[in-house]
Amino acid sequence: MRNVLFITSTPTVGGNGDALISAAMAEAEKNGAQVHHVKLREKHIGFCKACYGCAKTGACVQKDDFADILTILHLVDAVVVEAPIYYNCMAAQMMTAINRLCCTFACKSYQLGPKKKVAFLLTCTGSEVEEMKRHVRNITTLPSISRAIKEDRTEVFTDCIAKTTCAESEEYLSRARAIGAWAAE
């Protein structure tokens, strides 16, 4: 049985990101995966301080909810991340979590575990699809992150003007379900 972690970074309860993650999670469960769901809006995660206190132990000096998320990351086979795009970049909630992965490469003895499938579901109002995919590639191809990724996918959902755009689009929900099925394979 596959273990899949779904991370919601949207601050909007019941909005586009929640609709996409719900569809992907349901499909992963339907395909036999055990799912875990983390809503960043409910977590306390401080910004990386670039202190490199983690370099010796692999553990961040900050005592917040990120340590629990990192523990789950090590246990799963796949990660599906939802992030809204603000000003042509993933929202700060997601970028803060990504920046906190510093401990996984600052500590030379840090054990990453098996490589994972990673998918990004990005919602935006008007950003260019290829520009957003390039934004994700700039992150996932960093040596510190790419060494933990077996395979990755990015889906960009445009014209998300209303809070319900994704929930009302069968095409968007279908694309999210396809990611859930892929993550569960």
C-alpha cells in the first residue's frame, strides 16, 4: 500500500486548493493508498533563520510544527502539494515550508530515505502555465531537493477568479484526480 501526503497551502478554507486536494485525495484512496493531509494554514511554521544550527544534527533549532511534517515526509511514497500563485510565485505558506527543508541538506549525514513522487497543483488567476511550471522546476531541480525526487508532475489551474472555480470545473477536478491516481501507483 502506498502512503501519500497531501499538503494544502491555501489560506482559503473551502476554496480552489481545497477542492483540488479533496479530489486528488479521494482518487488516491480509491486506488488503495493510505493518505495523510496537512493543512499549512493550521500549522505554526516559522521562517528559516539561515542559522545552520541544523548542520550538526539535521534538526531545526526552531520548535514548531515543521518537525512533524518532516517526519511524515520521510514515511510517504508520494507528496502532492497544492499552492496558490500570488505575484507569479507560490504563496508564502508553501515557500516557507520549502525553505525549511534546509535541514535536509545542511546536515551532511542527514538521511532522506527513498525517493518520492512529487506533484504540484498550482492555482492562479492569470499566470502563464509554462512560467509556473518553470518556477516549480527551478525548485525541484535544486540538487538539495532533486536528490529526494523520483518523478514529478506539475498541473497549473488558470482563471481561478472565484473561490469555487475548481470545484465547478469537471476538467480541473479530473486533472486533480489523475494526479491522485498517479501518486497512488
